[in-house]
Amino acid sequence: MLVGSWPLEMLDAPQPEAVAAYAERLAGAVRKALREAKRRSNWDAPNTEYEEATLGFLAEGLRGDAFFASFLPFVGRVARFGVDNSLVQTVLKLTAPGVPDTYQGSELWDFSLVDPDNRRPVDYAARAAALGKMASALASPEQRGALFGELMESWRDGRVKLATIALLLGLRGERPKLFAEGGYRPIEIEGDDSGFALGFQRGAGEESLAVVVALRPALREAKPDWQAFARLPEGRWRDFVRGVEIDARPPIREWIGDLPFAQLVPA
């Protein structure tokens, strides 16, 4: 629970006030879990003594320097891998067959626990402001590559996820037939590390989109020269996100760049 919900602003040296606020959020989730498990407590007859003992254990753990010394380096590494996985899931949701559903408030990184934590107010103004500042660069193929490079550098603020959602929803709006009626065909991934990537192609008439995503970020980090090749249909391809033409014949790692995904359209 801690690894999955640890706030990014607390990755380095969490301040006592921030830890206290986070502990309060955790307490609500833990109390709900205890009652719904119905082993020591439940909603009809809460065992408050047991609940308070459990919450006391949680609070004590979050006070210890020894805990932070062990936990923070680990969760910091996991968080960066989580960013890759989150972006891949976002891309697949927005490009695979079906209707994408984005839960309101999850346009940036979302570390909400179960209710009541996930019922906190959404800061729509912050999201609108961030999107407004990126709008012109997102609309320009010449500027998009530099924008996404910058967003990956500052990945903690979540704008890279927001930009990905905005760009691909825009693509869906421009090509409704492709996404509403387009077929689906897997792209064959070959090589010693074929499990490090997957891909598929959507097509409707003359419209086409090839999606390639990189998987297993921890294993890719351990093997930076990973060998996987995407067997795309013949022709020239342009990376819709980065706005450049690419040669897809070399290993995927050579042309996918810092982003863990590529959206390719015929050049």
C-alpha cells in the first residue's frame, strides 16, 4: 500500500507535516480494509481497540528514520518504473479497440487510496492551466518532440501523462473512423528480448496507426542493449508523438527514445 500510494513530493526528504497528512489518508484506507475483511472488525460492530492498535503500528512505522532510510531509495526506483508502466497503460487504453474511460482526476499521476481518499476534490484549474501552457507545442509536430523530452525530464509533475492523453484524444477526434471501425492486427516482435515490447496496428481504409510500447522497465534498465525488433508493414513511418520520420528496422530501443511508446502513422 505504501509503495503504491507514496506521494512523489515525499520521495526525497519528507517533511513531518506531509507525513502526518499522508498518515491520516492511510488511516482511512486501513480502517476500511480491516472492517471489510471482517476478521477482527466490521462495519456493524467495529472493534475500535484492535483498529487503534493497528493504526498505532502504522503511525509508529512512519516516524522512524530507519524506515525511511530503507524505504525511500526503493520506492524512488519503483516510482520511475511505474511512470513507464503508467504511460504504456495510458497509450494502450487510448489506442486499442474499445472506448477509453479516463477517471476524472487521473489525468496526472493518481495515488488515491480507496474511499474516502479517492473522493478528494479534483484540482481542475491546475490541470487546465498545465494543458493550456502545452497546447501550442502539442499542436505543432515540430515542437512535440522537444516538449515530450522536457516532460520526461520533469516526470514527477505528471504533465507527460496529461500531454499523452490530450494528444491521443486529439488524434481520435481527427480520425474517428480509424478508432471506431479500424481493425486490429498484432505486430510481430522478434529478437532475443521480444518480451520487452509489444505492438499492434489499427487500420480503416487508407488510415493506419501502428502502436509500439516498451515493457518491463526494470529488466530493460538491467539490459540497456536489449534486442527486440518490430516487424512493421513495408513503407515509411512517421512518429506522431515526436513528429519525425523513423527507420523501424533497427532494434526498437534505438528509435523509441526516452518515451516507452511510439505512435506511428504512414509518412
